[in-house]
Amino acid sequence: MYELLLHNVFARKVRTALTAVAVAIGVILVATLGVVTHSFTDTAAAVLRTGKADFTVSQKGVSDLLSSIIDEAKVQKIAATPGVASAVGALVATTKYNAANPLFLEIGLPASQLTEFGVKVVAGQPFTESSSGQVMLGYRAADNLGKRVGDSITIDGVTYRIVGLYETGQSLGDTGAMMPLPQLQAHEREAGEVTLIFVRDQPGASIPKIRSIVEHDNPELVTIRSATEFGRVDRNLQLLDAVDRGSTVLALFIGGIVVGNTMLLSFYQRTREFGVMRAVGWSRWRLMLLIAGEGLFMGLLGAMVGVLATWGLTQWLAHLPALLGLLHPQYTADIFWRALGVALGIGFLGAMYPALRAAFLSPATALSRE
């Protein structure tokens, strides 16, 4: 039967090509949205990982993570929560440094809390609390921009002197700049405000309990500990995740209809063939298995085409000016397993109706057709 299945697939090249294209379109939709969603989530998570904290506090219900605005007084309130070892309020902003660095991170921090934030000075010295016009540059940013301690740098129209280079261990943070919190607050016109609060717990403390206390005492705030929790704060990522899930259902539905129409046309063309098979003793189940197998095989072909197209499409999207620096394609196994499942699901669903029609077709009726 396997030889017959392969013969039927490759003997009807137009039908196979049309079916594979329909499946590939569904795979492209599902895989591309999956890659984009995962990549945006990873970029957002990189902001949280910049500060070495057990969890991060953000304003609830903002459109994106960096739109969060928290009164600086909340930092001391959270720091006084039982079980909290330290709470660091940071103002985080992004700007376009140049065409090669469209997402340049600016982090405003209290000079006295650089260690708590997880900053390691690798060259020069840290800025001071009262310093003006001073900035520390991430060591990766220094390499990318050809800067070193003592040089000047213009960020978002303001010229600073580089007093030190730092390392956080996170690539996004190490490609940005840090400056005194009041300095960035003045530039961003956010006096007395921070974007996020990075919280470290005392050894042995219950993190879930502390998070619960923080959220209970500050109902306008929400805590985040992992990338999977971004939906609690970032409506954009929540919407993108919903679109990602909806695309899977849509791809199965539309792809199944297109493949079903193509295979149904093939059914009418092969009516006599199916009649002969039934007449020589093929069981209904065997005939259904043959047609379903053809659908699954064509789904597999479409999956391969779709995966290759997804790679090309996401690479192209990553280089668009609007997404440069924001989209870093992440090709994880779960995305492509889901895409493969969609491809096989489309092939199977599309083959089911023609397979049932063929299985319950009367041999005498089929053989009488011209």
C-alpha cells in the first residue's frame, strides 16, 4: 500500500503542489507568529533579567512593560516588606542611538544601589549620586560603538562623559547605558517616578508569599517572575499571544477546507479507481487509510516548504527598519512541533471527507461512472 500511496501522491503533481501550498501557508502563519511572539517576549524578558532580582514589580495594565510608571515612594514601601532583602527602583527608557543600534537601553539607577542591581564595574569607576553629565556604558556597547572610559557620548541629544564600563551578564543590558536616576528622570520628565522595581528576597523567605503581600498592599502594581507571566502586565504581549493561538485554529480551519476541496476533486476523478479497489476486496478501513495517508504525506511536504519559508520571512522581518533591534528570531522546538502538528492536522482533516466518501462508495455505482 505504501508504494501505491507514493505513486498516487507524485503521479498527480498539480494536486500535490496545490495541497502542499495550502498546508505551507498555514504553517507559515502559525510558525511566523510563534517566532515573533516568542522573540518579543524574550526581548521584554531581557529587560527584567538586566536587574538580578527574584521578581520584578510593574504597574498593572500598561500597554507595554516600559510604559509602567511607579511612584518612587513605593520602592521604600516594598523594601520594608517582611522577607525583602532589597528593592531597587529603576527608570528604563529606550532610544535610537543610530541605524545599527535602534533599541539602545537607558537605565537610571540610584548610585548607592548599583551592587544590589547586579552591576559589576569592569573599567573606570561608577557614577556618583550627585554627578551630572556622567554615564556608565555597557562593555558590549563600548565594543560596538568604539568607546572607552573618558570618551564622550551623545545619547538622545544629550552629551555625557563615560566614567566607567559595566557588566550585568545580560546582553540587552550590556549593550546600553546607565546613569544616575535623577539625571534620567529629569531628561525623561519623570521626576519622582521609576519604571520597574527589582526585588531580592532574604534567604529562606517565601517568594510567593512576599509577592502576594506586595500585590495586596499595592493593588495598582503587579509582580512578575518569569516570561510566562508577562500577560499580567503587558497587554500588547497578551494580545499577540491570543493572535498566535487564534492563528493555529484559523490555519486548521481554512487549510482543512482548501485541502479538502482539492482532495474532493481528486475523489471525483478517481471514482472508478476506488470502485475497482472495493470490487477486488479492499476494505473500507484500508481505503480510508490510503486516502488519509496521502493527505498526511502531502501535509508533511507542505510543512517542509512552510518551515523554510518561515525562516526566510522572519529573517526579512528582523531587518525591517521598524523591527530592527526589537525582533531577534528565536527558532524553538515547540514552535516547529506545533507547526508540524498543524500541517498534519490540515492534511488529515482535508482527507477525512473524501476518505469517507470513497469508503462508503458502492463498487457498482463507481464502476458505472465514465
